[in-house]
Amino acid sequence: MDLNTARMKTLSIILAGGRGSRLKQLTDNRSKPAVPIAGKYKIIDFPLSNCMNSGMRRIAVLTQYRSHTLNQHVQRGWNFLRSDFNEFIELWPAQQQTGGDWYRGTADAVYQNLSMINGLDSEFILILAGDHVYKQDYSVMLQEHIDSGADVTVACIQVPLAEADQFGIMHVDENDNIIAFEEKPSNPPTMPGKPDVSLASMGIYIFNTKFLSENLRSDASDDASSHDFGKDLIPLFVGRSKIKAHHFANSVIDNKSYPDKPYWRDVGTLTAYWEANMDLTRLVPELDLYDEDWPIRTTQYQRPAAKFNYNYEERIGTALNSVVSAGCIVSGSTVEQSILFNNVRVNSYSQVNKCVILPRCDIGRNCRLNKVVVDSDCHIPEGTVIGEDAVADAERFYRSSDGIVLVTQGMIDALSEQ
């Protein structure tokens, strides 16, 4: 089968129903894939854009937890495909189709939608997480899958040994056959010749549709299973089926400035989320969002350009080493090494340093913010200081062990009630 035919016969399933509780209050009112990132995007935009750029145009987005903002985003920004060409991006909400349970795990989420999957006449199923940030050509992985004759192909990435206990870790032979798989092992195995590196699953899989359907039905009837791809199905396949590893380095869209550092981030903690955004303020970020050959799409709204006001002594509207999105007004204040999402206003005499300010926030006059993540629609009162007193920050807001402070409007409102 040629690649173009294979792409048309592939159904991409994006698992986007997770809460992402490690992001704390950022996911109180939205699912993790709907969290804003990189100034104008949402996390879900990365796997969706990868699908578009890879020629995968039959996509189902599986949603569950607090999905309204995610549904709205996909419907408004990703509804451009042609149904008469059998192309689509569809939202598949949890519907308890196989009983009274919501999704019990990643495998169960797919199993509960088997009737719709089998009705689409696909030969391959591409399973993706909706909450990772990266740029990958899935068609390269699909070609490898077809050429190898595998039942399932697992995308993998090299990770430092110190971080390996956070991932599913695999052993491969000289032909990239997976010969062992351990989910979050306490004593992670290393790669041959690389004692400080392990080979981790990225949670990206390509299955032959018939093979997947049969095994999902078997897993669903196993009461001892947690119904998760990484914990249950992938380890079960090892030694019983042809299961191959695909090295991410073979299909990553390279940043020419970092040719030996394939970019993939699970922004599942507040620190990881803050660091991923801070990377974009560097002179040459590891994540290249300016690559016209591999664009990242998102929902577009009509907004005015960013504006910087005043140039009087201490009242100078300026942004240094920062990303400032459309609709922002920096009015007589200083923004440094920060990201301002759409429609943010920073008022006079304020200082914002190493911060991530989400959409529609208003920073009052004479504020000082350092290493702060401010959730959407926050109004920071005049004279507020955050990021200079660890004890005070922890009492008023959420402060991580790394000193990053998360502020929501609910926290601000609670202060005024004291």
C-alpha cells in the first residue's frame, strides 16, 4: 500500500479527556488539552497541527472532563475540512456507549467508541495524547509501521535515566523489536552503550485496526485490567505480537538550531508548563513556532495589534525578551522575559518578570510579579507584589516547590473577603 492511500485509510484518535490535576487550579475549569500555551495556542493545537501537516485528515478528538472550552476551540478553529473528501475533525464526547461507566483508562476510551471506529473503514489507527507539545511527521512513523509488517508501533524518545521512572520504558533488539516494556519502573533499564539514558514511550501508537479491535474487546472483559495502553495492553503484546519501536528522532520536525535535541514536552506540571513557555522567550527557542513549512494552527479571532504606551522617565511601556500577543497593551510598565497571551493589559509603573500571563488579564498599577503564572481573566489589584516573599505567596496563592506561583481570580477574590 502506498503512503497516500495509507494516510487516507488512517483514523487519528486524540485522547483529550484528561483533567491534568498536576497543573493544579489551571485545570479547575478546563481539560489539560485546552490549557493555553505559547502566547496564542492551546495544547491540543500541536497534535491537531501535526495531523494536518502529516496528511492525516480523519481525526476524532475524544473528550470527557470539563470539555466546553475545548469543544468551542475545536469547533471554531478546526472546522475547515471537506466532508465530501471524507476528511473530518470530530469531537467524540464520552457517552457511556458500552455501559454506565465513564472512560476508565486510555484503552477503555477507545474501546467505548469501537462502533464508530469500525464504521469508518480504516486500516490503521493512530493514537495520540492531546496534552503534549511537539512537532512530528506521523506519516514517517506510518510508513515504518507498514514496511515492518508490525501489529503495533510505539513512538519512543530517549530520556535521562533520572527521569525514566515517570515513563513507560522499553527494551528493543537490534531491529527495534520491543522485547520488554515496563510502566514507570523504580529501577529503569538503560539503552545499550548509554548507561545514563532510557528509551521511553511517548504514548503515540499506530495499530492495525483489526488487531486493535480484537484486543480492546479482550481487555474490556478483563476485570483485573486498568484498561490503559501503557499499563496493560502494550506490555501484554510483548512476546505475543509483532510490536516495533519508532524512534522519534526519525520523524521529528527538526529545529535547525538544535539538530540533536528532538523537542517533546509533557507540560503536565506547573513547573514544566512554565519552563516550556519561558523557552519561547529565548533568542533561539528550542521550539520553533516560526517554521512556515510546519505551521501550528489555532483558532483565530480579530484582534488589534499589541500596543506600548508612554516614554516618560520611570513610566515607559516596554517589553524585553518577551512574547507579546495581539490585543495586548503595555502601558507605562516593564515586561521582561515573559509571555503575554491575547488581550492582556499591564498598567503603569508595574514590573512583570519571568511570568506567564494568560488571556484577558489586567495587571493593576504599581504591581511587581516574578515567576508567576496568572490564569485567564484575572484582575490583579493595584500594588500587588507576588514572587518576592515565599511564605506570603504560599498563604495567598499556590506556590510550587520550585518557587513558581499560580494565581487565579478565585484566589484574588478570597483575599478581598479576608
